[in-house]
Amino acid sequence: MTESTIRWDQDADGVVTLTLDDPSSSANTMNDAYVASMGETVDRLEREKESVRGVVLTSAKKTFFAGGDLGSLIRATPERSEEVLAQVTLVKRQLRRLETLGIPVASAINGSALGGGLEIALATHHRVVLDDPKVKLGFPEVTLGLLPGGGGIVRSVRLLGLTTALLELLLQGQQLRPEKALKLGLVHETAADRDELLAKARAWVLASETAQQPYDVKGYKVPGGTPSSPSLASSLPAFPANLTKQLKGAPYPAPHAILAAAVESLQVDVDTAFVVEGRYFVDLVIGQISTNMIQALWFDLNTVNGGASRPEVAETFRATTVGVLGAGMMGAGIAHAFATVGVDVVLKDVSAEAAEKGKAHVAGLVGTQVSRGRMTQESADAFLARITPTGDAADLAGCDVIVEAVFEDQALKHRVLGEAEANALPDALLASNTSTLPITGLAEGVRRPADVVGMHFFSPVEKMPLVELIVGERTSEEALARAYDVVRQIGKTPIVVQDSRGFFTSRVFGTLVLEGAALLAEGLAPMSVERAALQVGFPAGPLTLLDEVTLTLPLKIRDEAAKAGASDDHPGVAVLRALVERGRTGRSAGKGFFDWEPEKRVWPELTQLFPPSDVVPFRDAQERLLFAMAVETARCVEEKVLNSVEDANIGSILGIGFPPLYGGVLQYVDQYAGGVAGFVARADELADAYGERFRPPAILIERAVPAGSLRTALAGRGASS
């Protein structure tokens, strides 16, 4: 028999403490062992409730409860829908029995309770949570293409009201800190430490004669009313429209299912509501989109963050003092990232005045945190004290990491890296934030090329979670491992790629925006180009993205590539040149594809320059944007710029906006209708119709017959091979 995941301890007063503690894992999840253990526990409570004064439910893990068993959920298929429904129904039935025992049940939430963990807590009558900023409560299921299927929707809408539950908890998967959860009414009390946590939960149990959930009390009224209430009924029609607007037309089924389940569950009794919720849950879990999102945003992300691409260098490195070269917005953002985790930063620019401007940018970010109550002024002062602005390279003495973030000019980067090398610690890691220049060439400007690595941050640094690490020809495994450790130290996700012009992210992002420009040239109306992108899940349209990065940047990159011998025949390039020749260089100039002042509007003359036609079918336009990125990524695999499916998928989602609903750029290929073979056939169709840039490379053709996958193709490749 499997060892129980729930410990039972009963004290002299008859209070039973149930401690969630899966002996086979570092975290509690809703696996088969939990389901069996909870069933046995509820059975015992029902048998012995005459001798039980009440129940305190807590956890022995760092987190209260980690949630559903994603390893099981990702294997769910349409053929297993009845099995999945039976399992989720059993979970809900156990929690329903717990909350209807007729004896008080309190939860002592000692750590984060997300997803299934919060569902367990909501099935108790009183919730006390540890007042720790690291503790988070919420339902992040929507971010994995799912909905809370263990009663989370039913209970939250009844306790908080439909509007509050949807907007503050369910539709965006917010993770709430204890103080916000208390204010919202999700929990009843907070506690300063574990002893107080258990004491408060136990005290509430002893003070309660019987216990019912509010919604089980006769006459209970849901906050804000039910859909039959005139006040709520009048506002309900706006919800679907607002949701579509929020999603920008992208085909994410989970938010719509959450909305439907929430509204419908309030129109029936509690037990029927659980059935409604369960059916919507099953529809999502057996679908391809949840499979894609779980694979990428859970399994692939954990693989990347877990060190799969880190060389096997035993010693873990931690930076103590970092020198950031260049105090522009990017350099200031990098300084902010290091100071956030307590690392001292020397922020160097050509002058002390220029460096001070960079620190002022950081001060603005910190000031925003203070104004929102997320940081005290004392903490903000200590934060800023960690950043030393300077114009003197001698102040880099003592730095064990250098991150260069100056203009994209190789000669300039050679100079500042060489200067930093001469002043920093003799074994300091030398990193460049370049987004396009080959690392091998940059390493030629220093005496220790083995210690040079690319460390490509994304803008804005304080919001973007990805860092692309680039391995030059002479980059050592020790340097790559140190760079990986530094990125994890600041809480960001590192992907590892090999050296080439544009590396992976810049190179593939370029195909997206240039394809958007090409569509415009072929007669697709400007807003149709944008909608084509938004409606397949991109966060912004390619023309908007071009204006944001400035049109001159991709042109400069293409020109540099042409000098190095690359072809420059993409039809989108001519579109960019036409606008730049007219002085329309992007948002920073106030005009590009759009006029940005006084508000964003399509430049009226754009349709005169590129007259609209109906030559390109809308579906072709959508797939061209996706295929352009996917085919170029496959070329990166073939050229061994990429060695990992996980790095490709996570890099494309977190770095360059590939739609998460497909699970990342290589997962898009594998899950395309017909698999890799179906993708190859469609790519050939697009190539025949629109150009050889869509022609699938050999690695795709090889995996098409016999059927295979890119995940299999990359299995076993080393990060630095």
C-alpha cells in the first residue's frame, strides 16, 4: 500500500491536525496518492466525528499545496475524457464531504496555495495564512490553458461574488500576497509565524460549535447577486465583449470557459455547479492548447530553469559586485535587476553625469514601487545605495562580473570591454548584452576570450523574464556556467544558444516583423496585418513592433549581415526602406507605420504607398507569420545554433512573443495538423506561393518521413557541443 500523504494527529481537546506531507515528493500535489489519502481521511473523520472537536488542515512542505498533477493532466486525451471527469469529480466530492461534516474545519496556510492548494483551503470554513511576502494564493490555471477544476470556480464566485472572483482571481490567474487575499476576503486572518498560524487556526476551531460554508446557510446571498439579479444581469452582456477585447481576439479557450462556468454555476445549486465546472474542465484538459501550454510553461520552463543547458561545472557561482557598462535604459535596467537581489553595482558611462542619469532611471522604477506600497522608503534608499554611478573605469575594481550594454558597435564594445578587463578582478566574467554582434568577434578585443559570453537581456529588463546566453567559439564551460548562475541569481530564465549573427531570438524575431512588412507590400491592409497577428495569439502586430523597435534597427542588422555575405532579398526590407526614406523611422520619431501623436493611428498615406488588395487570404497571412518564425527556428536547429527544444520554446515565448497557446515555436511544428509531415507540406505550399524563405530545411523533411518530432531530433544534444 502507498504511504499516506496526510498525517493525523489528535490532541487532548479532540482537535485533529491533518498535515499534508507527501513522502515521495518535495511538494504536495493532487496525485493518485493524495486522492487515496484524502478519501481515507474523510472516511475516518465521518466515522469518528463524534470524538472530533474540529480539524486544522496544514502542510509540512515549504508550500501549502502545489496544485494538480500536471504530469497526469498533460497525458489526458479525448479518449480518456470520462476517466478524467471521474477523477476530478472524486476530488471535488471528497472536499465537499469535508466541508459538510458539521464540525469546524480551519486551514493553516503555511506557504503558497496555488490552484489545487487554494481549492483545498476554500473547502475549509476558516483560513489563516502566514503573513510572508513569499506566500502567494491564487488560481494560475488559466495561464496553462485550464480552469480550477477542483471546486475553485464554484466556491470563489459564491464567496467573493461573480465580478470580483472573475476580475481579481480567475480570468488572469493573479497570484495574491496574503494582505491582498485578506482584503479580498479570500482568507480570514494572517499570522506572523508558524506557531501563531497553528494557534489561530486551533483557537478558531475551539471557539466554533458547528460550522457551515456561508453558501450552505439558508438565505445566503452571493455578493453582487446572481445572474438572475437585475443589477448583475444588466452587466453580464459586457463580459464576453470585454474578454474578447482583452485577449485581442486570440483563440484562448480557457478564459471563455472560466466565464461560462462561473456564470452558469451561479444559476444552479452547489452540487450541480460542481458538475458544470467539471465538464468545462475536462473539455480544456483534453484539448491541444492546454497540452501545449503545460508542456512549455511548466515542463519546458522547469527544464530550462533546472539547468539542463548548464555545463556540468560543479561549483555554483554568485556575483557580489557587478560592473554595468553603459547607463542607458538597458544598462540601467540591468543595474536594477542586480540591485534587486542585493548585488552591488558599479554603473559606468562616459561621464559621471551620464551615469547619474542611468541611476535616476532606476530611482524612478523604485519610486513607483514605493508609491504603490510595495517597498518602504527605507528599503528604496538602501536599494539605490547599492548602485554607484561613475565615469571612471578604475571604479570597476573588485567587480567579479562585467555586463557591457553600450551601442551596437564592435569597435566600441572592444574598447569598453578591454578597459573593464584591465580594472575588474583578474578572473571576472565578461558579458556582452549585444543582440546581434557575434560573441566570437567581440571576444577578440580582450586578453581572456574564454571568459567572454553573450548575456542578451530584453527590454524592459525589469519586466522581461528571459536572458539569452550566447556561447562564442572560445567561451569556456566555466564561463557559461557562471553566466547561467548569474541569470538564475537575478531570478530570470536563461536559454543557451551558439554564436551566430542575430543568435536565435533576434534572428527569428526579424522574420516575424519583416513578414508583416511583406504582407503590407502584397496588399494586406495595415490593420489586417495587425489583426492577423493578434488573432493567432501574438501580443502585438508586426507593424506596431517595427515602430516600437524603430525601422532603422532591422535595416542596420540586414545591412551588417549583407556585408558578412548574407542575402538581402526579403521583400519586407524594401518596405522599411521606403518609410525610412520618408523620415518615418518609428515611434521614437513620432511616426512610422503609424502616427503616434496625439494618438496611435495608421499613417493615412500608407495605403497610397501600398494599395490594399485581396490577393493574400487572411489564413495565409496568419500562417505566414507563424511559419516564418518556425522555419527559421528549424534552420537554427539544423545549424546547431539551438541545441534544445526547451530553450527554443521558452526563448520564443518569453523573449520574442511567440503565442503561448502553441507551446513555443518548435512545439508549434510538432503539434501542427498532421505533425511534422503536415507542417512540411504546408510550408512547401507557402514557399510555392510566397517565396523560398518558407521552404522547409532538411531537418524538417527528415522528421516528416517516417513521422518524427523535433523534440526527438534535439534530444541528447549538449548545451556547449
